[in-house]
Amino acid sequence: MEAPERQHSFSGKTMTKQSTGRWEDTPLHVVARVGNLELAMEILANVGDAEVKQLLSKQNHSGETALYVAAEHGSVDLVKEMMKYYDIGLAEILKVLMDAIPELSMTVDLTNTTALHTAAAQGHIEVVNFLLEKCSNLATIARSNRKTALHSAARHGHLEVVRALLRREPGRLSRIDKKRQTALHMAS
């Protein structure tokens, strides 16, 4: 049996958390607790699809899933790997984030790119529709090169996204970027 891991509670008292045994940890819980990505991938690869879902949803005595344990211990790569097995779409993840932080849709990176720009460029129509429902003026925000989400969607040939953006902001079709190109130029 492994030595128990020591954790400090907020009250300053030290508590002991067992890695196996009475806590009903699965082997995936144990490798998540130590952040062993390679072993976690091996465990997930050696079970069938139904068993993977069951293994990932299994809660230990404390109500923790292996994903929770990996996140709690800051194992980013392990969390990313486990998330691949969940049937959660981008739009569903975005809904959770937007409920928690409504102003998230208005955040931009160094080039003034919003989540709408990224979703439009990648053709994620569900995400585009969701963002437009939450904040329709997102379609008017241009990147530092003055390209809008419409430019990006047109350039990458995402017709459904182009239609959705034009329904919200039909006047944006004539908007030009720094190179004096419209979305129509980008599509050709």
C-alpha cells in the first residue's frame, strides 16, 4: 500500500488522504493524484469505450472523479487528455464558462481577436450562434488588422457561419480591413 499523501486544510490542520483502500480510488484516480500522464494514457487505452466512460465517471469515497483529482493537483496535460474522452462539445463548455463569467465573450487577445473570431475561423457554428445570442455586437469587433469574424469565416469557406454573421449584421459585408479587402474578397 502506498504511503498516504499529506494535504493541508484551510484551517491549517494537516489531514491524510489515502490513495487507495477505503477511499475507493480507481487506478486512474491513483495515477491522476501523482500526475502520471503516460500511465493514465495506458490505462485508458487498455479498456473499451464503455469502460472508459465508466472509469472516468467513477467517484471515489470523497466524490472525486479522476479528472477532478488531476485538476486538483494541477496536472494540465492529464486533464487535457481526459477531456478528450468526454462527450462535451465546445458550445456546451462555452455555456458553462459564460454562465460563470458573462463578460468572457468580450475578452480579446493582443491582436484584438475575440472568441467569435476564433470560432468563425474554425467553422464552429454552434459556438458562433451561442456567442451571437449572448452578445450580438461581437460581430462588429475587428481585429487589429481590421478583419472581422465575417472576414475570417469567408476566408476559410465556412458558409453557415457567414450566413449567421450576416443575419446579425448585414451591413458588415462592406467593411474593409487594412488591405482594403471585404469579406467577399476573402471568399474568392
